[in-house]
Amino acid sequence: MPDKHKVFIQKNTFTSTQKNIEINVLRLDVMSAIISGNKFFKLQLPIATALAEGYGTVATFGGAYSNHIVATAGYCKLKGLKSIGFIRGEEPAIWSKTMKDAQELGMEFRFVTRAVYKDKAAIQKTWQHEQYYWVNEGGYGKLGAEGVKDMYEWIDESYTHIMCALGTGTMMAGLIKGALPHQKVIGISVLKGHGTLQDQVKGLLTESEKLKQYYLVQGYHFGGYAKHPERLINWMNKLYEHQQLPSDIVYTSKLFFAVEDLLQKGYFEAGSKIMVIHSGGLQGNSSLAEGVLQF
Ligand SMILES: *Cc1c(COP(=O)(O)O)cnc(C)c1O
């Protein structure tokens, strides 16, 4: 079970000599390795809804290394629900650690070709006789974003900036929902083409929430989603060595790199107090060969 009591704030993680700027990291990664970081917050209301409405099975979508897939499997098991994962691509000859973990947590898989996977609505229609409670890919949705507001349990009004990584944009939308008028929410995209990301975030906000201060920052994708060139790996090892901060190759390493880079470029005004969300996802590093990371 994810344990909120383990969450802590890692103080003064990135230090700037020029200015009076404080950067702290909200360590949500320590709550659970399975229902990790932001996935706990995003799943809590959808799963509660499935239970309240009497569903017995939750179905969702993801890739073979998806944090969302294994988190959904773990959360459903915890609540006595069955779970089905619609996995992108043909069944691989060798299953990823993520899939093995999800299977051990009771998840059943249906493998769908990349072409079919693109049309989620069609998949849902094909399976509608099964009465599944559907959770969007990556947990995208308003219920997910509502649950993310709980992160403000650790973020008080003294913070001027809240920073997070963006996949579907649900976590960022939740952080915007919970932000006070003077707080800026900064999302770092880990996708190459930002395409519909801005719209995805907006789609989860009310008209008044859209007027809040939030910024989407591009250019820190390191080649694209889940791409992890050597200079990213080196950065991750350095970050761990100097600041005892473990990160994952898909989201948080790129977020932390952006924080450091923006800090050095003078992006933040003097007096800023910044909370960076460590949204978990360390299990995603299991796709790397052993020894590549020093943690
Ligand atoms: C899923 C995930 C994200 C992306 O969250 P969205 O709400 O989809 O934007 C960020 N960080 C980690 C570690 C994740 O697992």
C-alpha cells in the first residue's frame, strides 16, 4: 500500500549562488515502487468511482514499460478489483519486468497491434459487453487531475513555483487546479512534438482555472519520449551522486535537468521558492541493462 507518511521534502536540492532561490523536491517516489508517485494520486478517484458504481473489473491502456499499467494492476489488487491491460503492440517473446510485475498483481493482458491501439474508442466498443470500468491511457482525465490536488498537503503558500514533468498533462492540470493565485505551475514536456499537450491540459481545467499562471516548457525531451542518450544517463548518475536524488529515464531525469538548466539561465526571479515534484516512476529504469545506473 502506498504510504503517505514516507513522503518527505528534500531541501535545497539545486543551489544557485547568484540569487536567493530555494529549490526543494517533493519525494513522492518513496510512497510505493508499484503504485508510484503521481499514479497513486491520479488513480484514487477513478478506482473509487469504479467501486462505488459496482464495477468488478478495471481496464486500461499502456506500453510494455508503462508506470500506469503496473500502478493500475497494483491499485486494483489492493481494492479487490480485477484489472485488464490493453498493451500496445504484439505480445513480446520476452516480457518486460513491468509486465511480469503487473501480471503477478493479477492483471490480464490483451495485446493489440499498433494500428488498432490508436483507436481506443473502437477497442472499448469491441469489449463493451464486458462491462469494464475504463481508465484512459496514462490515467488522463478530470478525476485523475482532481486527485492530484492532494499533493498540496505538502506544498504551502510560501511556494512561488511548482514544477512537474508532463506526459498526458493530468498531473499538471491537477497542480493548476490546486494552485493559489500567486503560484506559477511549470510543466516540462518529455515529448518531442508538443502537439496537443496544451489542449490536453486545458481540457481538464474550468474557465477560471485556465486564467491561472501556468507555463508549458518545451525542449527537454532528449530526443523524444523515453529516449535516453548517454548524456542523460550521465546526468542521472551525477544527480544521484551529488544530491542523492534517484530519477527515471522517461520523466523525472528530464524534469530535473530542466530545473538545473533554467536555474543557470536565470529563468527564476530572486526570492523564488520552488517545489519540484518527484513523481516516481523509477520502475521504468528496469528497461536498462544492469549497472548502467549507479542507483
Ligand atoms: C506518468 C508519469 C508522469 C506523467 O504524468 P501525466 O499526468 O500523464 O502528465 C510523470 N512522471 C512520472 C514518474 C510518471 O510515471
